[in-house]
Amino acid sequence: AIRRIQSELGIGYRRITVSTVGIVPNIYKLANDLPQVKLAVSLHCATDEERSALLPANSRYGGLEQLMESLRYYIDTVGRRVTLEWALIEGENDTPETAHALGKLIQKWLPSKGKINNMVHVNVIPLNPTGGYSGAKPSNRQRVRDFCDILQDKYGVSCTPRVRRGIDIDAGCGQLTTKVLQKEKSEEIVSKKKHFDDDEEMLSNVRKNADEEDTTPAPLQWTISEDAVLWKDDDDEEESIDEDDEDWYYEYRSPEELDEVKRLVKLVEDTARNNRGV
């Protein structure tokens, strides 16, 4: 994707920044394959316990130790500054204690030769209104200023407060993904409701037919091959299925759809059996 951006859109590698939650193998790959591309990491927490709770990818890729090692490799290999992104949540990760913990984490893994650490920069931004964090509040200006002052004065790490943009149209940091997930969840609920309504309608018809008929319904003439549903539209009983018989109809389906057909057929048979008192 990065190479296509450069070749097709004409944007130079030095003007491209990759922002990542911290997929460690790809950070090494970026350093080796595209050393001109800048790197930003969504950090947000200074301990594994807090970060894994907020970002499941943290534990998936070895925690902060593995992440910080990859960042040190990037800096040593590429010679470029790394940006650490930090969404400030009031009372959670904007306290003086947290600022000191972040400063010590940077000192341990990404140390500088002088008093000023020129290879690490922290971008802080108050939390944007995001689904799933309805009870959380963005840090106020004073807490943001205090957080940055500790990093700069005590640890020599430059820190820049960022202005929140696009939050009125849900286009701020973290909001786009949440919007998509909410849409997908709503569509899933609608789909499940339709599925339930369809099942209820089918069962209602089965019960109605069972009440109206005194005779036992003929056995259901159907079977399932590897990739198709086969059925017959008459009531003739068959000892076996002749797939060359023109009376048999084929409907090719995906494995998921075949499983759904099996489920629905079993549902119909069980309902019919219960209505007959079998």
C-alpha cells in the first residue's frame, strides 16, 4: 500500500507516516524495507496491564517489552525519530504518576545521549467522544499542560498537545472505526431479526399444515452433497438417490449456506414430528 501511494499518487516516502497500534513484526519490516517512512505508535498506556486492557494487540505481540525493543531497532536502523501517540483520558492516563511512568519507560528503552531526547516525540490529544467510552472524559487544558511539562522538564522528551479536529462529524481519532463497528453491529441485529422472523413464519406454516391435515406427511425428499442441495418435488418414496434422475433438482450453495439448510430442515422435521405427537 505504501509503495502504491508513492508510485501512483506521487507522494514521497519521507512525507508518509505509518501509524500503528504496535504490530511488532511489521515495525521491523518497515525499518528494513522502507527506512524513509516515518513511524507513529498509538501507545496510550505505560504498563502492560493497562495497555492490554485498552488494546488487546498489546499482549498479542508480546507486550510493551517487545514493542519498545522494535522501536529501538527502528531508531537504530533508520535514524529517525519515533512519535508516540497518547489519548488523554481524565483520571486514567493523564495523572502525574502516569507521566512519570511514561518518562521512565522511554528512558529505559529509548535513551538519549544528552539531556534532550531527540529521537522520541509524544503527541497528546484529549480523548475524542467515542462509543464504548461513554463514561470517560477528555483531559482539561491544565492536566494536558501538566502532563507535557513533566515529560519535557523531567525526562527531556518533547511533547505536543494536539487540537481535536473533526469530532463534530465523527471523523476524529478513534471515531471512524467505532462508527463502522456500530454500523456493522446494527446490520447484524437487523439480519438476525429477519432470520428469526423467517423461521417463525416457516414454523407457523408447518403448524398450520399439520393442523389441517389428518394424514401423516410424506417423508421429506432431500439430501445434501458436498456443494449442493438436492430435492424432489413429488411425494414418491425413494430407496436411494439417483443424481442422474431428471426429477431431482440441484441448488448449489456455499458450505455456510448448506449448514443453514440442514438446520432449517431439521427444524421443520422436529416441528412436524412434535405436532404429530411422535
